Amino acid sequence: MGKLVTRDLRLFYGDLEALHGISMRVEERRITALIGPSGCGKSTFLRCFNRMNDTIPGTRVTGDVLLDGQNVYAPDVDVVELRRRVGMVFQRPNPFPQSIYDNVAFGPRVLGLARASALLDELVEQSLRAAALWDEVKDKLRSPALDISAGEQQRLCIARVLAGKPEVILMDEPCSALDPVATLRIEDLMRELRQDYTIVIVTHNMQQAARVSDYTGFFWLGELVEYDQTGKLFTRPAQQLTEDYITGRMG
């Protein structure tokens, strides 16, 4: 049993079926990349793991999405707690218009994870260190988060997720708005975080998927065409469509 498992997962926007019977297992403390052309269902699938699709009117899900064997779409699931356990980093850095410190402290304050000031200070520092950002911001924690660079803002958003003590981190094209240097910093960070967290990343960059992930799933028109260890999928794909896509003949 993987950390996250989907079984015959189908998602509908009204009458439109956007995901067609996806069955997949995400291994614990590994990086899983989801690749495929725009509009193929990668991000929609990713958002099923923490029920972010619930915010879209007319959305309906069938099948199972399991976190540690429990269906996240069961009626008694606490969605706030689910989204703490399954944190998310979005395509563009989205820090709150507050200080660097308050961005990281936001989740722990809301969740009551660190009621004492000293404990909160410690948790903020731990999260910034884990996001490889502490050395750059330790002397300006009370400065506006919007004043730091885009790459630093994205690592701040990762620190904000880590402060909620998640088990899984979802990343929806986290480097698409960043320059190559900042992208490499995020990739290095993902490799470090893999020691303690399960990571699922959506990326259009196949080189990035090959560099950082342990497993890769290839999506096409709402279907999971192939899912395997990354090295095997990129060098010996089982499906002709996968080979055509990764070699640039299609997509």
C-alpha cells in the first residue's frame, strides 16, 4: 500500500469527464512526477489528493482516493485537517502580503501547533531552514514577504507548507515562473525534502522530471497512459504514445 492510492478515479466538471478511471500508487518518501501536455488532467488529478477541486462548482468525483488507506472523499473527513496533512505549493509564488515571519507562522497559529511565542519562533526557524531559506532571510524576518525575489518567495511558500507539519507536499509546476538558477535551488530542495516527505510534482519540463523524480506518470487526454520508475519510463517506455511524447514526436 502506497502513501497515496487512487482506484478507478473519475472526475467530472458538470457532464464533462476530465479524468478517466485513474488507478495509481504514490510511494511514501519518494518524488512522483506527473507529465503530459497542457489540459491533459495532471493538475486536476493532483488536486484530488487534497480535495482542492471541491472549490470548483459542479465538480463530481467517483472512485477512491486513499491517504494511508483512508478515503479522503469519505463523508466524515475533516477537509481542513486533510489539507494540513497534504500541503500544496502552487505554480506562482503566492506569499501573503505580510512579513516573512507571519507567512510561515500563519498555519501554526491557525492550527494551534505552537501556542507559546518561543515555540512559534522555533517552528518558523525550523521551517525556513528546511526550505533552505533561513540564511537569506534570518536578518529580515519582519520585512514584507513581497520584497524578496521570486525564487525566495517560492521557497517561503514551501516553508509555509512545512510549518503545518504535512506528510505529503503537492507541487503544481512550482518552477514555471522561476529563472534557471532559482529552479535548480527548488530541485535541490525537493531532493532534500524527500527524506521526510512524500512529494508529487506536476511539471511540463521533462528534463526536470527526469532529474528529480523517482516515479513518473504520463497523462494524455485525462488518462494515465503509463506509470513507472522514472529511469525506466524515460529510457524503455512500455507504450508507444509515451515514447512519442518524450522524444518530441507528439505533444
